[in-house]
Amino acid sequence: MKKILNKHIHLSLMICLTAICILFASCKSEEITSPVITSVRMYNASPLDTLMSVGNPATDTLWLGRTGKYVAIIGQNLQNALSIKFNGVASKFNSALLAPNSAVVTIPDIVYSTIDTTKLYTLEYETTTGSTTFSFKLGPAKPAIVAISDVFANPGDSVYIYGNNLVLVQSFSYGGTPITSFKPNLTGTALGFKMPSPAPTSGQVVVTTKTGTTNLQILALPTITAISNENASAGDSVYVYGTYLKSIQTFLFGGTEISDYKLSGKGNSLGFVLPASPQSGIVSVTTAFGATSTVYKVNDTSGSNGVLANMEWSGPFGWSWWGGANLSVVSNGGWITDCPEMTGNNGMFMSIKDDPLAAGKSNKQIPIGDGQWIPTDNLNDAVSNWAFKFEINIPKPWNGGAITIKSGFTGSYVARLEPWQITSTSTAAYSTKGWRTVTIPLTEFRDKDAKLGEGRGVSIAKLTDLVGSTGKAGCNVSITNYGTSVTTTGFYGGFDNFRVVKIK
């Protein structure tokens, strides 16, 4: 009997040990290991989910731009992500969109002039159980050159090449002379260098980057890049800025020919006093080397050119009659606030007078009702082709805070203007001499960055992100202190002629 009992006990132990081994093996097979990536796809509904990468740099297509787009990362063990980086730049991701075999994330806003180039064309994926690096050829768009700062610069003078995507430069030559020392700006819109000796006056500028080659013939064709006051009054001083404004044959400001003007030595600006009876029209300059003109009109505040608010009874008044700002005139306004320092404006405008602002505060506002920002026929235009403009007059020094333009009264896209800020760590009080035109490309309307705040995140990808399918939107203009301490000064300034115009 004892022998039989021992046999039963031995058999039971063997069964238990076998069960335990099977259990351990099962647990081991379900253990989550390091992530594995097998492909990256553009996140669209099937069958449009385009394959972007299989991790083979020899055969994968180079994907240009794509900031803000969703992609699907395919593989194994992709849940529990801690960090997902494209070209070394962290992406924002929602844990709810992460699964064991796929992860849906957005491509971050990558500033290619600042990235660690050793991490270019990589996708780094880190989870709680490990990490992996996958080849993913995501880069800037092909480069383009549009202008040269000074064809006639002397050897050793500073010269700038202007364009787009001038980053990750591999070679650069000017008029056949290799340029080995150069410096791109942060946004990749300019390359600075010293004019070689002898200074080439013909030939081509050739720039080759990781994504392609571009060239520009060395010619002194004029360009217009900005105008100091697009809605000036008779007798006001106005400046037109650009390149190669030399050997001028004709100069039209609106419909008025200007013959009395003063050129800067380098031909990058010309100044004049606006004669009587300014007219509406384009600005054009014709030189011995060619001609240039603006796409938009000056002295056009009637509402026919995207004017959202000009505060005039006979025009698109625009202001919504709340927010704490004041309807103003220069003088003799009666119940309308007088601003005697803001001469040069014959009509009504808005003014804000604020004490120093505490950290994180926004006080007085200028709310503007719905207006036609973009014609419906132009809603598919490139975002960079359009700009938000207005005139401003800041007669007293201003230091601290930002002029904030928010699309819609509760919109998520914000543009910030901080002209007093010289660098990220240095400021200087800012003021204007009379009225000045502010131009904010619509590419500067950005969403919120988790660390840097409103207007410092990703730019709008298309015009409808900002104005919807009708092209109409309201906006709210305010003074906001994004700093961590009270502003150095208060703010006193006038605003007029809010508008959205095509700039190229």
C-alpha cells in the first residue's frame, strides 16, 4: 500500500512539474522584447496608405517636408513607447494610437540647420523594453535660390544668397569660384559668405544640398521685399526695400510716378516723401537690368483687397466693439479717444494703452469679426503666398510682451510679433517713427508647443487649416506676456487696416 501511495505521489509531482514548465515556457514566449520596425507608411485609409520606407537606404524614396503629417510605423513590440525621433527630433504621440504591431505618430517640425547630421535619415524608437534605429529618408525639400544681396560687392564684403531649403549644403560655388566658408541662417532662407577675389560679375551661383542642386544666373535684376508704410498719407516718408535698386529708369508707387527719391549706397532701399493725392495700385521699379513689381496694391483699404477691418464708417469697420481697446483718431474725436502722437493717419484706428503686464497675462484686445481672408478660388495656394498685414504706430518705447494674432476668437493657430526681442536672451525697447506696415506671412501662424507656448509649434500646412473651406475667419489681436515676469514697460500703440493679401 505504501509503495502504491509513493507511486501516486511521484506521478502527481511529475504532472505538477510538467505543468509548471509549460507555464514558464508560455510566459517566456509572451515576454515583450525590444521594438522592431519593418516599414513606415503614409497614414491614409487603405488602399491609399502609401509605403514610405522599408529601411533600405539604397531603394527607399526620399520624402520631402511632410511636417505635421501622420505616418504609421509598422513592426513588433511598438507599444509602451517612451520616445520616437525623426532625424533626432522628438515627435509628439498619443499612447492611444500605439499598438504592438503599429504606431501612428506625426512628423515633427524639423529645423534642418540645427539637427545632428549623424542622425539624418533615421527613425529612433525607444520603449520600456528596448530601442531600435530604422533607416527613414525624410529630408528638406529641394533647394532654391531667388536673389543675391549684392552682385557688385567688393572682395571680402559680406554677401547673402536668398532662397529656400538652403540647408545640409554639400557644395557651393559663386561665378565658378568654390565657396568653402559659408553660414546658413536658422530657417534655411539665406547663405552668408565673403565675396571672393577677384569678385565674379557673371556666371552662376550653384548650391548642392543633400536633396538636390539649384542655380541662379548672376544678374542685377531688381526685387522688392518690403515697404515701410503701404498706406501712407501725403507728406509721409516711405521706404521701399529690396535688392539691386540701382540705375532706376522708372519708379511707380501706386499710380503715382516718383522722381524725387534717395537710394542707399548698396541699392537695397530707396526713400521718398509721398506726394499729394496718393493712389491705389502696385509698386514697380524698372532699372537698366530689368523690372519688378508687387503682387499686392498699396493705399488700398476699401475692402476689395482682403481688408478685414479699417475702422471707418464707410468701409469694412471690422471691430466688434469689445475687448478694452479704444476707437481712436489723432485729434478732435469727441467721444472717440484722441491719440495726438499718432500723426499721419487721417481716419479712425484702434489704440491700446496698457500698464506693464504680469507673467502669462493678456489684457486689452481688438476682436475682429469674420472677414474674407482668402478668396475661395485661392484656398489651394501655397501658404507662403499670403500674408496678414496691418499698420502700427508705437510712439513710446515698448519692451516685453507680444502682439498676438489669434485666428478665430478661440482658434488654435497664433502668430506672435515681438520686435523688441533681438535674440532669445537680449531685448531692446522698440518704437516706430510714425505709422509702419507689419507683414506676417501666414506660415507664421503656428499651433502651441508644449514647452515654448502659443504660436511656437507647427506651422499651418494649408490655408484651410486657418480659415476653413469658406476662406472666412475672425481674429483677435491682443498684447500678451508670455514671459515669466512682469514686462519691462507697458504698451501704447495704434493699429489700422487689418488685411490679408497675396504677396507672391
